[in-house]
Amino acid sequence: MIKKSEPLSMSESVEYMEKEDPLTGFVKKFTKLDSEKAKELRNKIEELGIIKINEKYVAKLIDTLPRDKDELNKIFVDVSLSEDEANKILETIKPYR
């Protein structure tokens, strides 16, 4: 039964998978953070208070850990970030790469 639906990063979703499941190993190959670091980064991004960042964008930021504004703009296709907003996001992500 589905109780709640929210976008999760791949790192966060591993926490809900069974340990012996082959899918868990496959997903882990593509994750860059463990679930604790991913949750920590999620909280820091949400604390920025940028209204344009919804849960879907937060999950993608955690999955990709963009390095520059070009990579960031590939995530925010339908939203225009100001220079200041983009810099805040990139500075928040930087220690997690």
C-alpha cells in the first residue's frame, strides 16, 4: 500500500530496497552519495529557501551533483535561476562531490 509519494534521489531510495535485491546493487552503481549524506544535502538545499526548487529538482540535484551553471541549467530546464540562486546551489553541493 502506498502511503506517501515524494520524489527521492537514487541514494535515498536504496534505503527502502531489500539488501539482497539485484536492483539495489544496480542502483548503487549510479549513486554518488550514501543515503545519510543525501538526506543531509536535501536538508541543506531546502534550507536555502529558493522557491523555484521543488522536490523533483532536489532529487535530481542529489543524483547529478552538478559542477557548474551549465550542468545546473540542464536540470532547471523550465525554470530560470538568477546568478545568485545558481551560485548558492552550487556552493551548497560542492562539499558533497
